[in-house]
Amino acid sequence: MNTKLRGSLFLLAAALIWGSAFVPQSMGMDYVGPYTFNTCRSLVGFLVLIPVVIFFRKDSLKKNPLSKEEIRALNKRTVLAGVVCGLALSAASTFQQLGISLTTAGKTAFITVLYIIIVPIISVFLGKKIPGLIWICAMISLTGFYLLCIKEGFTLSRGDFYCLVCAFCFSVQITCIDHFTKDGSPVDPVMMSMVQFFVVTIVSFFLTLLLENPTLSSILDAKYSILYTGALSSGVAYTCQILGQKDSPPAIAPLIMSLESVFAALFGWLILNEKMSPRELLGCALVFIACLLSQLPHPGKE
């Protein structure tokens, strides 16, 4: 299979799983706090990936044998990448779970997808030039965000604010993944994902100890939400993201991942019976249009 097509399919799978996962993420808040939920789901994701890492590593070494020094260098680079991306994902997951506990799944998804505009803007601080189209898209997305979230009296709800911070954190995580998988140094993408979730588990566990008092019974009540988001959204989808970004052009990856907002709104409507006002629907449309426009070819873009 063509590597670009394979990368696109990995990203599409990630978007579908993430979109559907907003529903169990929202339902899980009925039983446990956001920090407990993130601890449990990340732990499940980490445990699910252990045998996957072992399998892929053995298969990879059979096809491309490495010396002990090369394996050591690969592991060192992969762990570093996983820790850096894991710290960014810890912040993103925390703010997303706080946000989804205070607003709807569909709105959380559409605010989160603002990362598709924020990612290229971050590149300004990395010394890259930003075409005028990106700034136009940023204005469109801000207009959509205003219609979606700003209430009368120009007030932003706390849940919407948490989701906006989450979008910035996801932008950092996406930028870090792109750096580590495309700078020419080898990394093990599945192991990188596993390390990433180990970091999220540790960070979320300490937050749980400081800010929450979970019980075993409440965790068991949320077991289906935790298992779904842990095994699929964490273990599978984020691994698909890393594999997909590795093989996809930078212009294509964010576009495909942004489809999670559409899937989230669809599943929220089908399962949670969530409804949006015409104003909020218009805001969602503008955010998504801005995400699409940001990926169109323009001068200076490959």
C-alpha cells in the first residue's frame, strides 16, 4: 500500500475513534472526576500497548536487524520523544476532561479542533513564515468560536475556556510529534505512544491524589467508559496518529484529524441526544470551514 494512503487511513481511523470517544468521556464524568478518569484510561492505554510494542519490535528487528548500540540509541530517542509528547498530552487531556465535564461533547470537539489553526501559528515562533490565508482562517475560526461559546455580555464559560486551553496543548503535542518523527532521527512510534501514556498516567495519578478522592466502586461504575477510551482512544487512536503523521504530508494530517469534530457532533447527537442552537451550529460550521481552508494550497506551501 502507498505510504501516504496508509498514513491517511491511520489518521482517519484516529479521527473516527476520537470523535466517538467524546461520548464515553462525557458519560464517565457521571461516576469519577476528570483526573481519576484520565489516570485510569491512560493506564489502560499503556498496558494495551505493551504487547503491541513487543510484537512490532520483534517484527521490525527481523526485517531490519540493528546492533546493540543502534537499539540503545533508538530506545533513548524514543523515550525522550515519548516523555516530551506525554507532558504536552497530559496538559491537553486534563483540560479536555475538565472542559467536557462542564459542556457538551460536540462543543468540546469543535473547540478542540482549533488546533488545526494554532499549529501553523506556532510555526511563527519556530522561524517559519505564515501565508496570509492562515491569518484569514484564524479570523474565521475566532468568529466561529465566538458564536459557539461567547454568551450574552461577552462571557466565556469555564468549560469552553478549558477546551480552548486544551486546543493549545494539543497543538504543542502535534508539533512535538511532527518534530520527532520527521527530523531524520529514528524513533519507534508504537513505543513512543506507550511512553507517552505512561507519562500521562503518572501526571494524572498525582493530580488525582492531590485533588480527588476516588473509590473503587466509582471506578468500576465507569469501567466501560474507561475501557473504551483507554484501549481505543488512548491505546489505538494516538498510536494511529503517530504512525499517520509519520507517513502523511504536513498539509494532509491536520485536515484528516479535524474530522474528529464532525464524528463527535454526530455521535453526541445520536447517543447523548445533544442539541445545538442555530447560532452554535453556525459557529461549528465556521470553525470547520476555517480548518478546511487552512489546508488549501497557497503560495509558499508545498
